[in-house]
Amino acid sequence: MDLTYTAAQVAFRDEARDWLATHVPTTPLASFDTAEGFRQHRAWEATLNQGRWSAVSWPEEYGGRGADYIDWLIFEEEYYRSGAPGRVNQNGIFLLGPTLMEVGTPEQKARFLPHMAAGDDIWCQGWSEPNAGSDLAGIRSRATLDGDHWVLSGQKTWASRGAFADWMFGIFRTDPGAERHRGLTFILVPLDVAGVTVRPIAQLGGETGFAEVFLDEARVSVDCTLGEVGKGWQVAMATAGFERGISLRSPERFVMTARRLIDLYRARPNPDLRDDVVRGWMDAEAYKLHTYWTVSSLLEGGTVGAEASLNKIFWSEMDIRMHAAAQSLLGAEAELDGGAWLDGYFFALAGPIYAGTNEIQRNIIADRVLHLR
Amino acid sequence: VRFTFTAEQLEFRDAVSDLLQKQCTPADVRAAWSVGCSTARWKALADMGVVGLTVPAEYGGLGMDEVGLVLLLEEAGRAGLPEPLLENTAVGVPLLAAAGGQWLDEVATGSAILTVNLGQPYVVGADLADLLLLEHQGALHAVERADVELTARPSVDGARRLFSVAWTPVTPLAIPAPELDAAFDRGALAAAAELLGISRRLIDMTADYARERHQFGQPIGSFQAVKHHLADALLAVELARPVVYRAAWSVAAADPERGVHVSMAKAYASDAADRAARVALQVHGAIGYTWECDIHLWMKKGWALGAAWGDAAWHRRRVADAVI
């Protein structure tokens, strides 16, 4: 066990910090859930890519730096400490990207990954349907083969960033006779083809953070099939594993929230809330340690299975606790619309719902770690 | 950064686990409530090198640090080990080493047993110990058992034998003040490590029960209310785990943030044990509320160690004083 950074890791951190210091926009970008904000965030992704910082853990041939997990964490730490914008293409870079590299054809990797890294293509997810949420295997949207095209019909919903995204990835029923987890295929869908209608949905905080996507005989080339036909569930679960695990919420976001919470406490000291504030700081540190513990194990050949569900429950509930503490510290001002803590609180409240509800995560832990059936 | 244990450390842990599974069964833990600690078990642990793990090699020990020790303390907690591994090996040995090394060759073989008290009202395992390291006015004294008078103060954990000790200070050991501060952190870290093992044992025993016990024609573990209780208990202990291991590294490396790291460890581990105990009791139902069911042996150990060496609230306050 050695919890110090190597000289190479320190140099990597310095390089990232220096680049970010000169490139991070000095005025905050508009929310990426607005058209103008989305455009600004897309431009920021392109800037990141020019510095080869948009997908540091990817291989160099696709625009990354081949960074290992520790270097990836170091970059994320510097990224969030620098106050850099949120990642509008996180669904692409952190979820679909690794899946593409694992199961995509060489042609698909060459076609999609560089555009993903550059922010030319912003991706959203097409998992949930109106009648398939926690019970995802109940999806009904179907894809029918017609020559060298899939013909897609049905409805996807809760597609974050879907309002402005260029592409959607999701699973579709390709064998109408198969039920549940069988007969599904993972397909990459361009959102600008005929038959695709995107309808933005206003979220709890008022902005159109997600969208529903209607598919009415939309034609998509078969070379947009990811993995084997009929094996979509397995491909999707690999993606969901990345999401619940380390890649969706790197620890430094929460460390920064905890630091802001301490700053708020210092500005408005309230001894009744001191324990809540220190719990927030400790939780963020604990989550960071848990992440380092997990990636160290991965680097030595370990695997992350159902334990990823523990992570997801912890970060999502910690985020709510920290924002609730901040709202308490703000007292009567907490209700004012448009406050940064209130916006953060709205966002945090979604955490236990998306990427598999925390109830589903607790079921997974009980089933697969504790073998309770 | 390499936040893992070596293969050797894990193999040693497994060997100790095997030994304790044979020599520290629930029946053995129960026996300690009535007849006290087992010198035979202590000798077996000494023969493996566990008792003298932190004793410098020149005195016949393994000369290992807290990173090497933390996994073994976790196993001690899992097994419910009644003997004072925490007081002897985690806290006492480094103090004697700082004082010049006297008695350490006997401690390494297990023929002399240490206990320690750093300002708490009662002394653990004082009846078993040959040498008591006792604090008086900020200085530490080494006192032989023949020179003290013991009054039993039964703990909620009957295997943890507590005593009031009457004694007369003579000549303090020459121990630098920073070493005394470090000794408190070593004790809190070791308690946190044992609490990890206790928590996980409670969860495993309870998951076993939830698979066996049927109601409404199915195992109670198939009900979501029960699953979620156990998932929450597991979450608490698995999140505490790397916090405790990091604290072990910080103590071993004399990291300047050692105090904060140890306090985080003790706070999370104490809370995890409390959660595990309550879930274990609730999921077991009425049988868990009986003397005959083994879970109380671990629940009570968790309560006692959760309060010892600073409870969760005390340690959170220590962190708050440092970071807020």
C-alpha cells in the first residue's frame, strides 16, 4: 500500500492543471439544458479535445491519452477543482465510448469515437420507455429489418440531454417472439433522420433537461448495430455497469460541493448544523477513498460487479444530504428561485432515481452480494 | 498510488482467519464470558507471529506496521476474539518500543501480555496482563500486575473484561509526547478495524438467517424490506472499509493528517457497527432478542468498541475542528 503519487502522476497533474488554468472559461457557461448553453458546452468539448483532454482514459488513436484509472482520477480532480464546465457529452464519452471500444467493430470505433471526443456528436441514452422504467426488460420499442436498414418504431423517454443531442443509443426489440431480456438489440440512432420526433420535457427545476423520443418507422442503417443482434441486453448491462460505477460521478465533484458547503458554513455559522456539514465533508472524502480503493483493485486485475451499486447509492444520497444542509444554512433565503444551491438540490434529487433507482440498487446488492433471493 | 494489500498480507490474513475459525468459535467467545480469556489461544496467535507483529525484529517480532496489522484486527473482530490484541499489539508494543524496548522479547513470544490505559476510566484485560501501561498526569507508567489492585467492572460485552485499577505511580517511562498522541490514534484505528470485522460478521450471520428462515412460505430474505435493511448495513461497512485502511496507512507513514484520517475511520466504523447491530436484531426478530442466539455476542462487542477510544460523535467533532 502506498498512498503517495509517483513523479509521473505529479507531472501529469501539473500538466492538466496548467492547461485548465489557461483554458477554462472565466465566465460560467449557460446551462447545457438551454439551446445557447448546449452550443457553448459543445464548443468547450471541442476545446478540450484540441488539448487532448476530452477523453483522457481512451487510447491515443481515438483522441485520448491512454490514461490509467489513477491518472483519470487525477485529471478529474484537477478538472472539477478548476471550476471547468459540466460535461455535456458524458453519456457518450464515459458510457457509450467504453462499450464501443469493447464490442464495436473497427469501423464503428473509427467512425464514432473521434467525433464523440471532439463534441461533434453529443449522445443521449434511449433506455426507459413509458412502461419500462425500473423494469427495463419490459421495453416494447421495436426494430424490424428491411434490407440493410432497421425500421424503428416506439417511444423512448427520460433521455437526458435528448433535447439537443445528435445521437441516441438504446435497446430495441428485434425478435417480437422473444420476451424480457431476450430478443433485444443495441442500436445507435441518429436523431436527425425522418421518423424521429424529439419532445423536450421540463424538469423539476424548470429547464428541459430531458426529452422523450418518438420513433415512427425511422430508418437506421444496420451498421449502427452495436454487438450481436439479440444480445442487446448484455451490451446494455455493460454500459449500465460503467454508469453506476466509477465513471458517472467522479469523486472530486462531491469534494468540491463539500468545500463550498464549508465556505457557506463559515459565512453563516450555525452550530446546530455543524455536524451535518462535517458529515458532508467526510462523506465526500470517504467516497473518494472508496473510488481509489476500487480502481486500485481494478488495476491489479480485480473486477467491479454488483459492488458498483453500493457506489451509486452512496454518492446519490450523499449529494442530497450536502445540498439539504446548505439549504438549511441558507435559512429563509433557501426558497429564493435560481439559487445555485437550490439548482444543485434539484439536480441531486434526481440522483436516487436515474441510472437505476436506489431501490433497484439495494435489490442488486441483496441478490448478488448477500445472495438473498 | 497503490491502495491495495500485498498477496503476502492477504495470505497472512487468511491464515489467521483459519486459526480463529477453529480456535475462536461462537462457543469459545461465549466461554470467555464465564471463564475469561484463553492463554492457549494467545499462545497460538503468538506462535503465528500475530501477537508480536509490531514488535521490532531485534526483539523477536515481525517488525510490521499498522498496514500489516489492520487486516488481522479486522479478523479478530470478525471472530469476536476476547484477548487484548488491540491493547497489547496495536497500542502497547509501539509504546514500549518508544520507551526503549524493555519487556518486548517476552511480549513477542506471548509469555508477557500487555494492556494499556490512556485516560479511560477502566482497563481492558487487566486480569490477564502481566504488565499494565497506565497514564498519570500526561506520563505513562509500566506497572506489573502484582503491584496493582483490580476491581471488576463488568462490560456489556462479557468477553471484554474491564477493571478499575488502583496503583501508585513511581517512575514514568521516558516516552516523547508525540508518541503518546500517536498511541491514542493507534487505539482508535485498531478499534475501527475490529468494528469492521464485527459489522461484517453480523451482516453475514444475518444474511444466513434470512436465507434459512421462512415465513409466508418463502425465505424472509426474499422480501424487499429485509433486503434493503441488509443492503444498507453492507453499504455502511463497505464504505467504512477504505477509510479504515487509509487511516492505517496514515498512522504507519506518520502522515500529518493522521488524526483526521483516524477520526474518520473510527466515526464510520462505529456507525457501521451500530447499523449492523440494529439490522441484525431486527431481521432476526424475537430469536435475536434472546441470550441463546449468538448475535448478541457481536452486537455487544460492537457497542463497547463503538464507545471506546472516542465514539462517532467525538471523532466527527475532532474532524470538524480540523476542517471547518
